Amino acid sequence: MVTAIVMIDVEADRIVEVAQAIADLAGVDQVYSCAGDVDLVAITSVADHEAIAELVPGHISKIPGVVRTVTHIAFRSYSQRDTADAFSIGLQD
């Protein structure tokens, strides 16, 4: 599985509809509206890099209202949940 974080600039009056359209795409796990440098952040999980190459320019970028995307590929996850899950492997209640 390949995880990518996609930063998305959107026309100001279309943020809600664009966010929903992105959220409805296969491979998109979460979409957040946010303050700061970008309007939306999408978290994606797909099978391989080729699928990212299809999802972002082939689908996300083509949604009306999307102005620009910047994609970051994730290498590793360091969340507390992942760490706890790793230490609990093989433990039974």
C-alpha cells in the first residue's frame, strides 16, 4: 500500500463541493478543509505508485474548482496507534 498526502488549492466558492467530490473517489481515505497554505488536504491509500499517478492527475486535478495539487508520498507511519499495534502483535487476552 502506498499512502500519499495531497495538498489541494481550490476556488474559494467551491471548497465544499470539491471536498465531497474528492472524498467520493476510490483510494481517498480522508479529506480535510484547513487554514493555512492550502484549502484541502486529502489522505490517500492505493496499491502502488502507478495508482497515485492515476488518482491525482487523472481524477483529483480534473475536478472542477481544483486549481493546484502538491503530492507528498509517505514512507513510514509513526502514529501512536501504529506503535501500540506493533507491540501488541501476538498478545492474547
